[in-house]
Amino acid sequence: MFKMPIGLYEKALPAHLSWEERLSAAGQAGYDFVEISIDESDQRLSRLDWSASERASLRQAIANTGVRIMTMCLSGHRKYPLGSHSAEIRQQGQDILYKAIEFAGDIGLRVVQVMGYDVFYEESDDETRSNFMEGLRRGAQFAGQSGVMLGLENLDTPFVEKLSTALAIIREINSPWLRLYPDIGNLAAAGYSPPEELLLARDQVLGIHVKDALPKIIRGVPFGEGIVPFKETFQALASTGFWGMLGVEIWGQMHADEDPIAAAAAARQFVEDLVAAESWAPDHQLERSR
């Protein structure tokens, strides 16, 4: 009955696959769900404007395969940031956030991950922080009326590269619809200790992005070849009583010589072994919390 759900980032699989093929491949590799990407490309941003029939087709693919889409990586805000100095770009970013929340509710997504960038291609300052906070506050209000959670993710810029900074933003917004979605690879790449950071985030974590990394390198590092202390990180995570989604973040195009389904299956096994090593189970967590 109880199982720690493990999901696969859609970019781990070939981009040419249909959604039914992509979900089926993820299921074949042993995953419970897929994380959809809404990045800054026009092709993926356009998904937010899908018609009712296109959305119905995606829901049918989910029903046909039995593999859900539970999370969304909303990295399109790199191009259209909530904190931009430009009012026009800010409004585009706000509209993208509203559309993402609406899309999530329509498809059955649980969490929209909001990237911790005030801006990406502009200089960050007090104005961009203020703009970002206002945009996120409005997004949290819309998420509340839609019944969709927002997960703030730590990234590779100083604005939100550690969880204490992310927690300060969450406390300032003060919405039950906004929590953390930490990325342990990003933490390690930025020079922070993932175990120590996760202990700070007790009771605030919706899910975890699991990947390896090297200093300042956050993509394309195979599991076990980077600097993320996985055993200690999962021990810390278990000690917090966490029971939620684990998202495996790998990029298939960065490992073109590998069979994508086999590579995804190996990554899933790597994460499952980490969970098993902690004897992770709901009743076990209750005992730890007493």
C-alpha cells in the first residue's frame, strides 16, 4: 500500500516520443510517475495553451499506461522571470505561472516547481527581488484556489542556492500552498552540504530532485561520479520523517551512447537502493518522530 514514489524527468527520454510512448517507457523502466518540463523553448511553453482535446489526449495516455504525471519543472521563467525589470516580461512570467497552475489542475499534477530565480538573464537587485516576491505571492493565491501545490526549488544562482534562503521566502509569503522542492545536486554543486540543508527543511519538503553533480556542474553527471553524499543525504532525509516524491533528474541527450530506458532503470535502482538502506516505511517514520 505504501511506496515512496519515484519519478523520471521527461528529458531523460527521447524528445520525439509521443506522450503515451514516453509514459510507457518510464513505466517499463520501473517509475511511478513522470515530471513534465515546461522550459523556455516555444515548443514546451506552448503546452500551457493546449486545447481541451489535447489535454484530454494526455489524460488518456496517463489512463492507458497507468503512469501519472505528478510534477512540473517550470523552468520557462528563466526567459520570462517574475522579477524582471520589464513590466511586460513580468506579466508574461505571471501569465505562465497562472497557466501552469491551471494546466496542473486540469491534468492532475500535484506540484508545480517554481524556479528560485528572480531573474536569469538580467542583473539581480532589490527591485527584482521585490518583483519576484509579489509574483510568487499572487501565484500562491492562485494555486490555493486551484488546489495545486507550488514547490520552490534551489538553483545555481545566489538568489536561492541554499534552503535557508528558500525557507525565508516561504515564510515571507506565508501560504500553505507554497513549500520546498529541494535539489540535492544543486546544493552540492553550490558548495553546500545536502544533509545539513535538508535537516533545516524539516516538514517543508514536498519532494526531492535526486541527481549527482560536480562543483558548479549541475547537469550530466552520472550517479556515483560526482560529489553528492547520497548515503548521508538519505539518512538525513529519513531522519526528518520525509515521505514523498523522489524525482530522478537525468538528461538522455547528454548520454547519447546509452540505451535511455536501461539508463533510466539503472538510475531508479540506484535511488531505490538508497531508500531501502534506510528501512524507509511509514510506521518506521512514526517511530523516529516520537
